[in-house]
Amino acid sequence: MKKWKKAAAAAVIVAGVLSAGTSSMAAPAKPSKMFINGLYQQDVLVVNDRTMVQLRAFNDPKSFIYSYETATKTIIIENPVKKMTVHLKNGSKTAEVNGKNVKLDAPVTVKAGRTYIPVRFVTETLGGTVDYDNSAKYIIVRTPTGEEQFKTLKNGDLEKARELAIRITRVNNGTEIEPYGEGFSTTYTFPKGEALRYFISYKGLTTYVEINAKGIAEIKWQKDTLGKNGEAGKEPKPFGESVIFSDNFMADMVTYGTVDSAGKYTELGVINRYENKEYANVIIMPIEGEVRTDAK
């Protein structure tokens, strides 16, 4: 059986990969939250005081190929770019990397059909990046592709950065208001030239989001405009000149335009995805003449 078929058959056991470099910062002793490519990870283990993450969470098909050898109960990770092959076994305190044993901070652990390995091994051996936010007690890990996307998010093409920004899991930091109104449209509003902060409106709920220096999307303020569920957080100042993208997922249509300093909206275009298949899943459109101003 070809390795890719084995990987599919063993998807419950394995499935993912990590990132691109290491950090000299000290890790939080007991991180409250872990993010991989901006996505919050609910299933994180601590074994021998070491943080363990799921292999399946490191999904980077460009960099890694996973398979499972049933006869020897071995998880195999291949990185064609680095010409690296890794063998892992449940309970083992070592990993075989290109035929040589590498000591692990904690043993490979399979729990509820999911394989966990130490973050340090993933970042140092497989080639991942790890960062820490000690004040928020976050561990932030990125795969090679995730690292490329992070760079785009911070200082790359404005359209691509905005598309990445709205896809990042939003962190509510303990308070979040649930929408209860009706509707099929989600509207995103960005300041002119910016990608790292935006308003999102859905079913009468308006949410203000900021993406911090670590690439985490934090909810700073919410307000139920229908009046039932109140308000949480501190309301930001109005954006002034801004760009709006409205996604009607029922009609599979995107409408976009600009707002000037006086609050006047100008519609720039409407995309019908039924008729324009090349725009499937696309929400953010390029705005002619707009230049990015928040690159860092």
C-alpha cells in the first residue's frame, strides 16, 4: 500500500506537522493556552512537566507526509524538503531521526487514539517555530506554511493579510456575547490600508478584533445591537475611512465597498460565486489604489 494511503487509513492515530525555527525566550511554566498556526488547541497534555501536542494538529502537507506501519506500530514522518525521516513509537523516550536515536523530553504518548509528542522535539528537530507570550501564558507554534502566513499577515500583501486575518480563531479572554438575531450575512470592516484590526457583524452582534504581535486574534469589544445581551469590553474609536466586505453565505455572494471620512458608503462590486467558481470561499477583494499602512 502506498504511504499516502497508509496515512489516510491511520488518520485517527496520526495527521499533521509543525513549523520553522526556535525561540530563546523562556516558556511559561504552565501555559494556559496553546495555538498552532493561530488555532487554539484544546487537547494539550503535560507529561513530566513537558508540554505535549498532537501530531494531527500540525497539518502542513507541503512539508510533511505521515504514515503508520501497522506491523511495528510505528508512526513515520517524512520531510522531503529536509530529506528527513522520523520514526516514533508509543511510550518511547527516543525518536529515530534518519536512523539515529534522539532523546525526547517526555515519552511519545497515545491517548484516546491521538498521538502526542513534546513541543521541543517538534520545533527543534522537525523544524518548527515556537514563541511565547508570558503575560498571557500562551505558547504559539507555527508550521513552515504557518510561518509564511504569519509573515504575510504582519507585513505582506494587504488582500492576502486580510483574508488570513478573518480566518484566525478569535480568542475571547473569558467574555463573549452570543448572537441571537437573524440573518445570513457576515460583514467585515477594516480601516483603510489595514489588516490587523477589524469589526465583524453577524446577526445583530458587532465584535471588534485586534491581532496582536504574536498573531493571536483577540476580541476586545462586543455589543449586541439588538439590545438583549448587552456589551462587553471597551468600545474602540470609529475607524473613519474604511473598507467593507459582506459575505452572504446563503446566496453565496460577496458585496464590497468603501466608507469615506463622512460615513458615506460606496459599493465597488458584487461577486456571485455561483456564476464565478474561481471565487469559491473568497471573501476579501482587492481595492484599487489602496496601500497597506500597518505592516510591521
